[in-house]
Amino acid sequence: MESMPKEFLPMAKELAKYSRLVWDMRFVEANGGNLSVKIAEDLIITTPTMMSKRELTLDDMVVCTLKGDIVFGSRSPSSELHSHLAIYNVNENAKAIVHSHPPYATSYAFADDMPIEWLAPESVFWIGEICVIPFLMPGSIELSNEIKRTCKEKYVLFLKNHGLITWGESLQNAMWRTEVMESYCKTAHLISTRGAKPAKLNSKQVNMLVKLKEDFHR
Ligand SMILES: [Zn+2]
């Protein structure tokens, strides 16, 4: 197998590290999930298809252009490559993407009671407005077109009957959004199992948090 070119090694290492992390957190199973990160204006590096995120090596990774042409790699890229490309395409701030099936978030993706009202400061700060896309075949052109149509300037996408995609300025950023979303869904689930009513933040509190977020990014 051809070795990963030297200039791509640091990002390939990051990708292997976060792939292992999503597996360690049990946010993926079997060959599920996929991650990618931008390594140049027109290049990304992505996890391969049909492999566990538990033990990916640097040479398992695949380098592609933003059009989907393979530049390096002897494996096939993630089957969700076109969804990733659609997200990079419409979101300038997307530099890395994590797709996983975290159990609590995914349970909401499989149901009709999405917990998308603000409950926690972290959700306002990290999540913002959520995209929810009805079930479309994974990896299909219909799915990437729908992503392009609805996911501009957002950071979190629920794929109905499938799972979660998050993105951000870095793999750490994208991963934090996955963790925050999963934690939020776990909390929402625990509230609902007690039959309790969520104590929602009022609009003044939400606006203060949004301002805090804007000041932070200035
Ligand atoms: Zn998936």
C-alpha cells in the first residue's frame, strides 16, 4: 500500500485520533460513521468506507478534492463523501465534519419529538439552529442536494432515521458539537422519562447567550 504523503500526515493523525475517540465514546458501531477534515482550499482527507473507526491507520485515509476526485489513497472514501462535500460547499466555516450515531441523539432522529428548544447555555453557544433532513438514501445525490439547500450557516444536522452530522473550524470543534448535542439529548430524554416539564430559557436569556457567543467570535 502506498504511504500517506508527508505533508498530509499531521491531519491524517488528527483524523485517526478523532475516529478512535468517536468509537471509544460508542458514538459509532461496526463500520458506521465517518469523519473528514479540510487540508487545503480544495482538498479534504476522509475516513475510508467499510472500516471500523477503532483502528484506522494513517494509510487507510483517503485524500479527495472538493469535487470528490481521489488524490491519494488505496481505499474507497467514506460512502457519505457527497454529504461531506455538500456541507463544505455551502459552509465556509466548515473545516471538519463528524458523522456518528450517538445513541441519545440518534434516538431522537428516529422519533418525532426532537428536543430543539433551548435548554442549556452550551446548546446556544455550540449548536444554534439545527437542520433536520427527512430520510434520504445515505450517500445519494438527493441527500447532498437537500444538505446544500437547507444547511447553510448551520453546524448541526439530524438525518432522520439515521444519525447526526456536526461540523466546525476543526475536528475538535466538530466533535464538541457532537458531544454537546448528545449530552443535550440525554438530558432531554431523562427529563421526559420522569414526566417532568423542561425549564426553558426565556427569550431575554437566549438573546444574552447569543450576544455572548457573537462577542466571543469577534
Ligand atoms: Zn451513518
